[in-house]
Amino acid sequence: MGKERILTGIKPTGKLTLGNYLGVLKHLPKLEERGESFIFIADLHALTLPIEPQELKQNSIDIAAFYLAAGLNPKKTTLFLQSSVSAHAEMNAIMQNYLYMGELSRMTQFKEKTQKTKSAAIGLGLFAYPVLMASDIILYDATVVPVGEDQVQHVELTRNLVNRFNNRYGPVLSMPKAEIRKVGARIMSLSDPTKKMSKSDVKGDVYLKDDLQTIRKKIMSAVTDSGEEIKYDPLNKPGISNLLSIYASIKDISIKDAEKIFKTSRYGEFKKAIADAVCEDLGAFQERYRKIIADKTYEIVLKNGALKARKIADETLHRVKNAVGLLNE
């Protein structure tokens, strides 16, 4: 089997959390070893909901620095801003004609984000978000797309699009596949372990820029469950299960192994061990982040990444334009 073409991205909205770190950032070095890796900062997607310009700029810088602090090797991974590659917008303009209103209106994320919004205030960009995401994926002939559980539906829609397009025009687009990490794929809020850690719960979210004292306090204050047994049971013990997931992800072990380690521990000891492990890991990560921000290492990495991404994306765009009958320059 040949090496894979891997594509993933993070939207620069809100503060990144421990969930983002454990689900994506911490596993970058392993990702790089599997094949050619493309990672982008999805700044065009960030415009689908209101965001202040300065916040968007700072979030984009932070994400680039976080990727590098996590150990991303620019020689193995192409890191770039989505908005630096104009082919994303061009491909989006073409592919919006091959996805249907019914498909887009059934997307779970669209339903969730518009529940409390009047239809007159819902932007087209939010509704058509999956078209741009599909364009992101097909531009790089991605075969593997690591995503959170809430994004799997978008990759499935992309697969439908690829089938539809290739059936009409021949084998033009590559077929992607969603991939979810089993451990750490869905880290929950520390204050409400039935909800995902999602950038908006100040008490329950551990932010990557929180100082270590704050991080320790949040973990020690995490909601637990009745009883004394430390076991993985998301239905009956969501708080303990979430903490076990965090520990297993930080230590890169299975949840069963984590259960064995804390088999005879009390809740207080258990939380302290998790706080120690998280603070040790994030402490070193934050030091690297601060150095990268100070010397602006991210600037040249993003510039070089955009150059490489443009070359590959333009080749795919040329292929698509030729297939549908658009004249290429």
C-alpha cells in the first residue's frame, strides 16, 4: 500500500482547548510518518459566523504556533492558511453546482447552529459550509481526513460528491475517507461531561493558553460521579470516563490500561494524577509556543506552505475545470 495523502484543518474561532490538543495536535508527528500531510487553518470557514477581525488574525497566528509547538515538521507537513490559496474559493464556486439544497439542509451542524437563529439572519456561507469543506478535501486528492465525530457527516457528503462527479466526468477526483481517533476523539467539558469541550465553557474547558495553575484548578474541580469506582462507563459515569479519556490520551495508553493504574485510587488522587500529567505536557507545549510567537517562526512556515499548497491545488483545479468544460488559461 502506498503512502497516504492526509488533510486536516482547524477553524480559528474561539480559544483552542485540551480537546483540540489531544484530538489533533498531540498526534501530528505520528500523522507525518504515515504519508504526505497537508494541514490548513480554515480562516474562510471562520467567516460563516460573526467574528472580530483582530480576533480572527490572532487566532490564526495562535493556531500556526500551536501546530509548530506540537512538533509539526515543515519539511514533512504543508501548513498553510486556507485564504492564501485562491483555488479553495474557485473550487467552491464549481462544486456548489454538484451538491443539492436538500443535502445541505440535512447537515447536523447546520441544524445545531441555526436552532436559535431566525432564518433571515442565517448567512449563505453557513448553509453552504459543507461545499467549501468538500472543496478543501478534494483539492489535495486527500485519501485520509482526520476529523472529530461531528465532522464525519461532512466527509460522507464529500464522498457522495466525488461519486457523483466521477460518474459524470470520469475518474477526476480522489475518494477521501474520514478517520476518527479512538482515544481522545471526544473530550468532554469538565463541568458538564455530557457535552463536548467546545471553546465556549469557561469553567469546563481547559484552554491551551490557560496558565498551569488555572488548568490544575479546573481539573481538580471537575465533575465526578456517585460511587467510588474508577471505571470507564460513559453512560453511568460520564465524569470519570472523561477524565480517564484525558489521562489515556495524554499518556498515549489505552483506557483499559488507565483503568488498571487507578483501580485502587480515590477520586482526589485520581484527579491529582491527571492534573499532574496534563500540566507537565501542556507546560512544555506552552514554552515552545511562547518561543515561536516571539521569534515569529510561523510566518515563513505559512508562506512556504502556501506556495506548495497552491501548486498542488491549482493542478487539481485545472483538472476539474477541464473536465466540466471551462477553458483553462
